[in-house]
Amino acid sequence: SAETYEAAWRRRRKASLRESEEISFEEVDDLFEPDFLAKKLIEQNPESAFGAVFRLEGVVADVDAVPTFLDAWTAVADEFDYAAPSERDVAYVASAGIRTEVAIDTVFQWTRDWGAA
């Protein structure tokens, strides 16, 4: 069976993006742009155009993200000359789903200025 024009375009476009050193948001967004028929279907059923992004740590697989988060928070502390957070504090922030600003203010106690956080 012959490849459709759209399938050929997407294949060529993906290949050119893989070769690029930098990819803009617009280039990636263009890959997901619906065609004419898909746009008409979305007009008829707008809910079909929405998706969701989930945090999946520990949901799909039992993943211990604390070491990774600890490394990241420690790098931030080093960069801004703050005391490095403890593994216990990082585990608490990760497990409780605490927002970054709140973690910086109340858990790590680095600054109370949310503009700086």
C-alpha cells in the first residue's frame, strides 16, 4: 500500500527534527496540528481535544525518586548558597506533593520571599 502524503510528510519532518541541534516549541507543536477532518471532528466534540498530564512516580512502577530530587535540590542550594536539604525533608516534599514555593519557604526555610523562590 502506498504511503499517504500526510504520513510521508510526518516521517520526513520527524527525520529532519532528529537531525536538528535545537527544536522550537512551534516545530514540535506543528507535528501535532490536526488536519482538516480532525479539526471538524473537534468542533463537533470539543472534549475529544483535551488530554491530561499526570505525575506517575510510584503509580505505574514503584519508583524511588527521592535520590534524584535530593540531587536536584542540593544543586539549587549550592547555586544560591543555601544549606543543603536533608533527605528526610526532600522525601517529605516529594511524597506530600508540596509546591516548590512552599517547600522553599516552610520546609527548607531558605527564603520567605516567594518572588525569589
